[in-house]
Amino acid sequence: MVFLLICFPTRIYHPFYELIYPGFEETDYNRRCLLSIEGLMYALLFNRLMDKPHEELAQLFHYYLLILGYTNRLLVQQTHQYGFTQFQKLTLNELREQSEFHYRNRFFQLQGNDLRNIHVLEGRFAPKDTRDGVLQLLKRIRGGWKELVDHVANTGVQPELKLAAHFIKRADDKKDQDIRHKSLRYKVWNQALILAYMKKNQPKELTDVVAVDAAASEFDASPEVFAPAFRMLRRKGFNHFTYHAGEDFFHILTGLRSIYEAVVFNDLRSGDRIGHATATGISPSVWKANVGSTILMRRGEYLDDLVFVYHLIMERVKKNPRLEAFKSKIPFLANHIQEYGSFIYHVYAPLKVYENAWMLRKYCPMTLKTQSLELESAWQVFWSDNPLKPAEEIVTFDFEEWCEIREEVQEPVTDESVRLLMKYHNQGYHEKYNEIIEVNIEECFTLKEIELLQLAILDFLHEKEIVIETLPTSNVRIGHHSSFHTYHLWNWLQWEKQGHSIPPIVVGTDDTGIFATNIFNEFANIYCFLTHTKKLSHNHAMEIIQRLERNARIYRFE
């Protein structure tokens, strides 16, 4: 065994490589079209088996294809696999690490067989915990992009690369007694500070980094965790933001709340985007058919959903007359909010207190608890000195955030909403908050009323000109669909046709490797859905496709 470990190479290269590219050079290997080499091998093997049948060779080839098939299952989400949990397994198993280390191959996949798919590519990269880590990652990305640009230069195509710093939602695996997601808050804040410092002191290194994004499982972390960092990055010169929300949820109300929180807590503005927003489009009847009449969810999350709906009704009723009918629901909502709230937090508080406590979640809880004006000098020292101090030392030193809090909350120590918020964070109340309860999905609102709430959020997004990124393959694989037959883009189109306000919609790919897709395939999926499922004419379908593509040009990040 030792002999084998010593003699076998650490890297395996395709045995048919030199038939296409004579003169092997290891540095060039990953720059070649490995798909063409694989295709040549298949053609030669099939020709050999047709000319001179060879049972042993056929068996070996069969085993080889089986190995490839099983490997594919570990790298690409299969058509029978649904939900974010399945997707997350592929993102976390690290088996894609080697195949994705060189970005060249991914860029060629996106550019398509004709090498003409991309006009502008908005790629996501996960910020690192150090400046050197960010610089090295950007160097690899740009290196792979240069190879694509050089390769297609003679075709007359000149694609552009734009990048978004992509923060990752993670589960709260290191519980803190007083602060929810404290570890992740530190990590996100530290990564954001590095980007902000580079934006100020090394702007050339971030020339093509034009946006900030957050994604991954919504069950792991909510918008409140990222909100302080997002707002700080806007103050430090980042102008474009996206946030994946309303993608996967237990109750549609939770998905709608996530979208609303992403916009309000993160201070999203005109031209910013919400990724997925499935909760605003999926038919409530389709959702009910998928999940059943009752669902299991955390008691505290259901309380938060009801507080959100109460806030939405009170905040939007003047701008959206359709919500007027929901005023009759207020006593019912009040009873449920008081019941769940008193059970979890051991307090009987007015609805306004619950509403304010929920809205205050957008602030950094560490800063909210701080009363010392020494923050001002600490923040000034931070920006004039070395910005790469340990995150624990600086996470509360955002003086501008502190000023916003002081403007909104005059007496944080005695404010009833702040005290309720601190209970929300305190681990002593988590057990009852996390207690699983069975909820009748029409307990508070009928399916038709849920649809009206969907339209209210769409109207809210339209008013603020927040763009929806719809990601067809990802939405069907993850977002409460069993096939493209129920794809919710159709609901948005129909509602707009009926006179409802629908925000701009653009098309994206999500993770092209895990979903084995590119932008051409995503538009093709939409076209086939419109013509085959919805029986639209070719011209009508193409009008919709062209409109979606035009939106992408209008709302691209510069």
C-alpha cells in the first residue's frame, strides 16, 4: 500500500489529452477544453466497439459511465431532489472545491457552446476574512475571466465582468447568552469592514466589485443579521445591493416577511434587488397542495409573522386600499400576538411595542446595548489606524449606527420595545420561541387573502423600484414547485395584466454549477414554459423574453 501511495501521481490527467493538444504542459491543462477531449474519447471508443466488439472494453466503459453518473449526483442537484436542504448538501460537501478552483471553466460554461451568451456577467464571490484573502480570490477570478475574454476576442464578443460580494447565511451554531447569531454578526461585520477599508484605500482593487449580496438558507439566518453591515457599506460607497429572500419558507407569511425585512432592514433602494421572491408569486393553492392544510413551525416565528402582517396593514393601508378589508382582522391578530407573546416573553405588551421591537431588529444589538459616547473616538481611531483589528473589538464601534439608534430610541434602558427586543435575543427565552407548533395555514387568512398580502408586498416593491431576480431552475428545484408547470413567473405576468403593480423582473441563473445551467438555458426554460405549458404563441412568448432581457440591461449594476 505504501508503494502504491508513493508511485501513483497526486493529479490525474485525461489520457486522451495529447491527441488534441500534443506536447503536455501542466500549466496549460486547465486552460484547455476538457469537454472536447472527453467527447473525442467517446467517439473513438464507440468506433472501436462498432468495428471490433470487445466485451471487456465495453464493460469497462460502462463502469466508467456509472462512476461519472454517481459523481454527478454528488456535484449537481438532481431532478428528483427538491428544497434548499438538498441544495445545501452540495454546497457544503466541498467536493466541488477542486472543479471550481479555476474559474475559467465556469466562465466558458456560462458563455455557452457558441461563446455568445454573456454581454455582462454579474458574478458572486464570498468575501474572505483578510485583505490578502480577498485580493487572492479576486486575482483568480479575474485571471479566469481574462482567459475567456482572450478566447472570444476574435468572435467580436466583448463580455464584461461585474462582481458582487456575497455574504453567506449560516446557522447559529455558537449560541450566545444575550445575542442571536453573535458569531455570524462578528464575521459579517469584519468582512464588511475589510471591503469598506479597501473601497476607501485601495479602490482600484475593487473597480469591478459593484454590489453586495447575501444568500444561502433562510432557515439559517434572517436579514437582521446582515442589516448593520449592509447599511454601513452603503455609507462607505457601495451603491448596489441584492438579498436572496422569500425563497424557502414554512409559511408564505414568513417568506413575505423575509422579503420585507430584507428591503427595510438593509435599506434597499431603487434599482436594488431581491433574489427569488418566490413567496410573492407562488399560488397559495399550489403551496397548500405541496405542504398540506397544516404545517409545523416555531412558535416565535409565527408570532413574528403576525406582527409583520399587523405592521403591513397599518403601514400600507393608506397607499393600498385593498388592505382596508384587513382592518377587521386586527382584533384577531391582537389576540394571537398577545397569546403567543405572553407565553414566550412573559409580558403583556401593546401591539405597538411588539411592532417597534420587531422593527428595531435591524440595528446591531451590541450597539443598541451600548450607552458610552466613547464609541465616537473609537470609530475615528479605527478609520485612521489599522482597520484589521479583531472583529470582537470593533463590532459595536459604528458611531453612525449608534446615532441612528439614539435618534429613534431616546432612552434605550427604559424603552419597553428595547427591553422586549433584548428578551428576543436572550437565550433564556429561546426554548419557548423555538417550540414547534402545528399551524393551520388558513387560521388567520384564507388563500385568497394570502394572495392579497402577496400583492401588497409586490406593490411595496414596485413603489420602491426594487427589482426581482427570478432564477427559474433554482426556483423550481428549491421553491415549493414540483415542475415548471407551476412556475410563478406566470402569476406575476397575469397580475400585472389585471392592473396590479408588479416590480421589474430580471432573469438570473443562481449557482450554475450545482444546477448545471447558464443564462441561455434559463431563458429557454421560460420560453418552453410559456409556449408548452401556457400555450402562448411564439411571438407572445418572445415579447416576454425580450422584455425580461431589456430589464436586465436597464437594471444591471454599474
